[in-house]
Amino acid sequence: MNDKLIAKLNACLAHEWTGVAQYSQMGFMVSGLWREPYAEMFFESAKESFGHAHRIGDKIAAMGGVPTLERNKVQVGDDIHGMLQHALEFEQAAVKHYMEALEMADGVDRPLVVLLEEILLDEQDGVDKLSRIIREHGAAAAAEGHKKTKTG
Ligand SMILES: [Fe+2]
């Protein structure tokens, strides 16, 4: 059971490392009028992913595992709409990862459940925040007669 749980935590960690790289790249690349409001938000999200990676990696080591150095494919997008869409998908995937880890830890390791629940709340906040931003972007783009998003 411990091995399976460590493997799942490593899947969470790989996702967080992906977030560090992906959100940093979005912060580097966001341009034009959108740069001012969004570069800082993306850099803050990169820091949040690093903070989660730190907590999960530390826990994996404490459980006798080896924290992974792998990450998944980074998806950045060509413009702010694509970036926000990829960011939302990233946060939704994070919620899924932590829900799955929670199911495995439930009844087995109470302190780990608490840790995972704290991180899960951050991930759900990310989903909520990005969903609202994308809603507004979609409405603004429609009012200007543009397509809603490149991906949607
Ligand atoms: Fe995270």
C-alpha cells in the first residue's frame, strides 16, 4: 500500500514540477496589453506549484520514497486565451490527482489526508479563479465580435 501511495504522490509531484515550468513559461511569454495583469499571476502560480512540490517531495522522502524529478509535457498556448485555457486544464488535472491521492490515503494516514486536503483547496481555488476569468474573457471577446478562444 505504501508503495502505491508513494507512486501516486510522485504523480502529484510530477504534475507540480510541470506547473513550475509551465506557469513560468507563461509568465515569460505573455505579451501585449495582457502582460501587465497576467505575468505576475502566472509567476505566482509557478511559486504555488513549487510550494506544493516542496511539501509533497518532503513527504515522499519522509515515507521512505524517492521524490521524482520527472515532469509532464508543458502546454503554454499562443496567446492569453490559450494560456488561460491550459492553466484551467492544469488546475482541473491537479484537483483530480489530489482527489485520487486522498482516496488512497483515507483511513490509512490521517496527517497525509490533512496535507492533501490543504493542497486540494488551493487547486480548487485555482479552478474557480480561472473559470471566472475565462468567463469574462469570453464575454469581452464576444462583445468585440471575436471568437471566444482559440481552443474553444
Ligand atoms: Fe499545486
